[in-house]
Amino acid sequence: MYIERLEHKSKLMWKLLDASKNDWEALLFMLLGKNFGSKVNGPHFLERAQELDFSIVRKTTNEPLQLEALLFGHFGLLQVDDCTGSYYVQLKKEYDYPQGKFDLDKPSSKPGFFG
């Protein structure tokens, strides 16, 4: 069983590596997204990580607030309307710029997303 699971995981990794044109950093980003989602949301997080062009992440690595806003926004964590915390509002405002500039899709509202 262990070998089968390992083979399944390695096939996924090779498939993602091929899709990312042998970009190992992009592969790591996608797999981190999948694993942050855990068992319940892992497939959704992987899907969203694949949809985000990793070059955008690279462009924002020197600006922590922009990077946080990009990741939180793209993964659907800035969808609460009644939150008024200053950090949340700042992230939501900061996400509007890359969303428009890079024409990013709206976060998924699929059933089961986030539990």
C-alpha cells in the first residue's frame, strides 16, 4: 500500500512539474497550496494554486503585504463582507490592484470549499 501511495504522489508531482514547464519553485508552491488545504480543501487549494501564475507570486515576493493580499485573496480568504478589522480591510484593498492588473479570477465558491 505504501508503495502505491508513493507512486500516486510521484505521478502527481511529475504531472504538475510538466505543467509548470519544469519550474521547481512553482511545483513547490502548488504542493504547499494542496497541503495547506489538508484533506478536505486540498484539491480546491491545488486547483487555485495551479490557476495562479507563479510569476505573479515571484513579482510580489519583495512586498510582504502585497504577497499576503495576493495569496489570501486568490485563495478566497478575503470574502467576508462584515469584517471591519484594519488588517483585513488593508489586505482586501491591496488585493484589488493585482486582481485587476493580472486579471485574476474570483475565488471559488464551490460547495465544500473551506469545509
